[in-house]
Amino acid sequence: MLFWHLGATIAFIRYAFRDPAMDLRFLAVGAVVSDLIDLPMGIVLWASFETPRLVAHSLILPAVAMVVILLATGRGDRRKRWMLVAVGMLLHLALDGMWRSGETLWWPFLGWEFTGTGFATYGAYVRDLMADPLMWLGEVVGLAYVALLWRRSGLSSPEARSRFLRTGVVSGGID
């Protein structure tokens, strides 16, 4: 669910923090990094865990990321940018509804197991996921917000895109 995570995370955090200078590149990385880490591992280790949600879908990874960021950065813009990665990771867990998967969310504090999907193969899991209308609704909502932000920020302009790629900042208002 790429667009659900990108769109919903950026919309929520922009609205909550109302910081027009926020570096959305770092937030976007945080919004998807859990899936980038866990999905390949989950596919390879499906026979063992029967889930694509492993360590990166637990609270331990964003907590460790926050501690590392706090220790490795001084106060200021650098810390502010990097902390957006950890914030994006935490919001990813909320958007995935990880509270319903306690063994995974609280891993390793509740044990070394992860909450399984109940599907014997990754292919069966994907087929079920692709048939889920809520998954598609989330993708449409996320894509709609990304498209709205693109339009309001004038990212069709090469100058605006160049500025965004350099700074992570968009010019569109926060509504």
C-alpha cells in the first residue's frame, strides 16, 4: 500500500505540525521504510512466519531510530529532518492497524513470534489483499492527496520540482 502510506502520512503530519518548511523527503522515507525492510524478508521467510510484517512493523525499530537520531544529531534542522523518518515509521504502524497484531507490534517484548496472516503461501496472501476493497480505497485516498499536493504546490513546474528534490519543501498551503 504505497500511496496510502505516502499520502496519509504526509497529509496527517503536515496538518498536525503545520510546518511549511518540513522536509517531506525524510517523512516519505519513514512512511515506506517498514515495508521496504520487511516485505523482502517476509517473502523469503514466508514458510517460517507466514507474514510480510516482521521486525520493521514492531515498535522497537522506530524507537531505536529515534534514540540513534537523538544521539547522532545536535539540536536544529538536521535533527528535525531525520526525526521525520522515525515519525513516518510510527505513523506507518498506525496506518497498518498494527494494534491488531500485538505479537508483532510489541516484538520482542511479548515473545519472538510474529502475528501470522493465516495464509500458507505469499501468493495466497497477495491474492486476498488484492481483492480487499479497503486496500484499494486506501490507495485511492493516498493517491488523491499526493495528486492534490502536487497540483497545489505547482510541482508540474520544473523549478518547483527541482526545489522539492533539493529541499523537500513544497509551496502549497497546509489545509
